[in-house]
Amino acid sequence: MIFSVNSSLTAIKAYGVKMGVHADNVANAQTEEYKKSRAVFKEGLRNDVQVEIEQVDTPGPTVAEITDGERKERELSNVELAEELPQTILTQRGLEVNLTTLKALDEMLGSVIDIVE
């Protein structure tokens, strides 16, 4: 049971980090040349969840503009809100599932303690 608690707690922390990555991406969606990041979950050695943050280096769309008679191209952010927002919802659901699991484990442990007493 302790392994389940550890797994749920580390998953909650990992989902919190992932939610922060989504928030950074959404906040910088209009920032020129911003490169989005993504959180990747990995299984740890002790049944825990670890998270690695990776930068996605794909180029953003470019926009041409003419200033002072000179044509310049600007690269926009590579964040796609149509991709980022559903992923944020999935991250929220993953967080909720692990919180529910932790609550169930807490209730089971309480029942075991009541039986022992």
C-alpha cells in the first residue's frame, strides 16, 4: 500500500509540473520566437513517477512585414492553442484521478487501523 501512496504522490507532483508547462506555453503563445515545452513522464526505480521537461524546437510560422522599405520575416511561437488546451484538460483529469486514488488509499488505511484497534 505504501508503494501505491508513493506512486500517487509522485504522479500528483508530476501532473503539477506538467500543468505549469502548459500554463507557460499558453502564456507565451503570442511571444515571438518562443519554443514550447512539453513534460514527459518516466517510470522511476521505486515505482514513482518522474517528469522531464523537453523543449520542442520545431519552427513557428513566419510572418513577412515591410518596415522602412525593407522586407523582414519574423518567426512566431510554435505553440498551437488547439493542441495545448485539450492537453491541459487531460492533465487536469490525470491530477484528479490520482487525488481520488490517494483519497481511497487513505480511507482503506483508516479502515485497517479501525479493525486493528
